[in-house]
Amino acid sequence: MHRNGFGPLKPECPIPGADSTSTVAQTADYAVRALQAVAVNVAVLAEEMEAKMSRLGEDIDATASEVEWIGMKIDMGRERAARREIRKLTIKKGEPQ
């Protein structure tokens, strides 16, 4: 006997009137259905994650394009400023600008 008065579990079937093979089959069927449900949930989450990653990639591409455009505008502004400086240096003193 155990400390609290209960003995070890007997290896008999827990459901009265049922044999152990049908209980094992039912347990196996339940386990398979539970694993199938988990697999479906994992597949759905993977598809959602893939879609989010795709949208994130598109957002990153759009941001990179905007940054490139801003860089081009800055370069054009610098080019204009450099041309103005060159024009100032090439105009003779006393000539109208």
C-alpha cells in the first residue's frame, strides 16, 4: 500500500465493459485527430507569416526606392550648387550676371 492508502493501479481497462484494444484504438484515433488539428493550425500560421513577410518585403522595397529618390534629389541640388559656383568663378569681374 502507498502512503495515502491507495495501492498501485491495476492493469485493467478503465472503462467498464470495454476491452483494452478498443480503448487503445480510440486513444490512438484521438491522438491522430489532435495532431491533425495542430498540423492545420501550424500550416495556417505559416501561410499568414509568409504573407506578412511578403508584405514587409514590399514595404522595404518601397522605402528603399523612396530613399534612392531622395538621394537623387540631393545629388541634383548639389550639382546645381556646384554649377552656380563654377558660373560665379568663370564670369569676368564687371560683367552683368
